[in-house]
Amino acid sequence: MTINHEFVDYIPDAIKEGTVYVCVPFATVVHRCCCGCGNEVVTPLSPTDWKLIFDGQSISLDPSVGNWSFPCQSHYWIRRNKVVWARRWSLLNSIASADLPATLGSKRNSETVLTNDKETTTAEEATR
Ligand SMILES: [Zn+2]
């Protein structure tokens, strides 16, 4: 399953399914649950919430999106504009296995994570 992303200045009233809205001024990402249930999923971007990786063409969201508050209980990763579904693990297992798709999936995923870590370190060093 592929999704589109859109960089917006503010979150539009009408959220299209299959589009991930990235609102940089408000550090927020909004999309409709990828299972098709139509619920809006708001993922705030912050050092303690989600991180957005934009590689110039596609976006990835870290960590996974777990919609525990929705009836669908869907759980997936957004990786390079693709929805990667997680199995129905318990919440604890999901956290422990947060990087599982990287080892299961493509080498590219682990590279993305490594690059991201390096950038984080550099940014921290720069503020010191
Ligand atoms: Zn859903």
C-alpha cells in the first residue's frame, strides 16, 4: 500500500485518505488511519513523539503508528511512503520490536535509521 505526502502550512479541513499531511509550522503530521476506517491519526513531531524522515522524495515516520484508541487497533509503519503492517502484537511487544521491519525488510530502512541517528548526534553536538 502506497501513500502520498503533502507538505502543508496548516492541516486542511478535509483530510483525504491515503495522504499524509505534514505540517511543519505546527510540527504535526495528520493522516486517516490506513486500514480504511477513516479515523484521523494525529502524530505530533517532537524529540519524544514521532520523527519524520524526508529523503527528498518520500517520508517515513518513526516510531510505528499504533491506533490503540480506535476500534480497528491497527498498527503500521510508514516507510518511504509505504504502509508496512505490523502483526497484532501486544503493545509491549510492539515497543520491544519497534525496529523489526528494518531487519525483516530492506537494507534501506536500516540505512535510513543510521543516517537519522547520525544527524541527531550532530545536532546535539552543535548545541553544546
Ligand atoms: Zn483504522
